[in-house]
Amino acid sequence: MVSRNITCLKKQLTQTVQASASIAVNFLVVAPLVVSTAIAPALADDTHNHSDESSFYTGLDSLEVISTGTYAGLENPNYNRLTFLFAHRNEDQPESSHFHGIGAYSYSGSLDNPSINSTNTNNRIPESYSAQPPLTLLPGTGFYSGRLISTATDKEYSNLTIEPLASLETSKELDNQYLFNSSNGRWRSSLQGANIGLQLASISSGLNIGDSAGVDIVKSVGDIYTIGSGDNFSFTPTFWTDATAPLGTYSASFKLVDLGNGTNPIPFKDSGTFSFDFEVKTVPESSTIPALGIVGLLALSVSRLQKLTRSSLN
């Protein structure tokens, strides 16, 4: 069977050649049972349908001291901070399933005089190293009729649902269990008593963010929207523009905050800053879509054949 994801081992071998040490320290990679701050490049696999998977999670970092890399021995600047996580699943090799911390706090500079940054080099969705273009905004329906909106498709990163990491604890899927227990349980501390908010840090002109009812949730920098409480919530933001919006890239940046007022006596620290990138591009006329669908299926078949051939040669 052709694996839907390249294993962490291949990713780490690739990063050794391609990544510099300074970038490696800033890119928080959470691999199973390993604490790492190194880049782990992965190639997006378009043969996998990502529309029905939640891949974004809110975790709480319980690692107190960095144990590897340039800054080994220093206090972890993310300790007791909320962390925005993206799950890279591998159902064929579930033990290689792992998280990437998106926009986590990081160190830079010399070991004897380091600086703490409120983000890291891996702070965008889609992740920059994947070379995947921004997520395409597509025509909406219902509340979003007449607008272009973020939509879950077969593209990685397109399902924008955010859940607490604890939602994986009772999953019967083996890859989810490896995710939940990754890095010696670094992320599985409970969020019980916390009220998690999504705070807007920046946004492109013309881009908006709404809820499932089409109501805008944050409009100005600094606005906060409560996405859920404790260990049991699910929230899917909808990013949208007018149907006539100019072609180009639109972005929005956020951080996760604990609004307090729950049973947790001391609110958790804010996460680092992370961004979502979208694009408005020319949408094919409706009469051309069936033809493009056939061409797409043929291209996908060729792509799968090429991947199968490459796999057999490795």
C-alpha cells in the first residue's frame, strides 16, 4: 500500500540537508515520543481527502525545559502556554503521526544571550515549507450566498475546525492515539476551567471572519471571540470575501487566549501568533466544471501512478 504521508524519518533526513540550525530551533515539531524543535518537511499528498478530518487542535504545553537543539537546557518559552497545533496523520504508519506547533514562542540569537519571540518560523497555514498555495476561497451558499468562503476540500489544511487535544483521548483510531500521547504526553494536559478565545492580531482589507450562521465574529484587531471552554468544544471559522473581491492573497493572524472566569484560578498564558492564508482566483464558468472534473480525475490517476512507481523504486 502506498502511504498517504511520508514518514517522519524521511522528513528528518530531508531537513538535515535543507534546514539551517537557526531555523530548525524556531520550527516546533512535535514527533511521537520525541521532543524536537527541528524542521520536519512533508510533501502534501493530494490523493488523501482531508475534508472530513479535524487537524487543528488547542493544546497546553507541559514541557518545562528544552532538552534538545541549540537552546537545550533553557526554559521552554511555551511552558503552560496555549499552543495551536496541526496534526500530520499517517494511518499506514500511525506511529509516525505527529503535531507541528504553529506560531509557537521561540528563541533566537546566541545561547548566552537569547531573545524570546512571540512566534516561530513555522507560523502560517498552509505551512510554508509544504509549498502549498494559499487556500482557495470558493462560492458560498445559504448564509454565505454571494460570497467567496473558506471550504473543506481534499486539500490539506482546508478543514479549519479547531478542537481541544483532549478530543482525541477516546478515539479508537490508532493514529489519533499516537497523536494524543506524542512527545511523552507533552500536550495532553487538561484545558478544564479555561475559556478559549481567538484574538485577531491582523487581517487583510476585504477579508472577513464569520460563524456558521454567517455572523461576523471579529472585525477589528484586538477583538476576541470565545471558541469554547474546557476539553469539549468544536469551532469552525468561515473566512470570506465579497464575490467581486480583487484577485490575490488575503491573510489573517491570531493568537489563542484564556479569557479566565472559569474554574481555572490562573488563566493559561497566550499562544504565539499564527496566520491563515487564502486566495481569490478566477473560478471556472459552470459549463466548464464537468470537463475540468474529468481532466482532474485523469490527472489524479496519473499522479497516483507516478507516486506508486516512485514508491516501488524506493
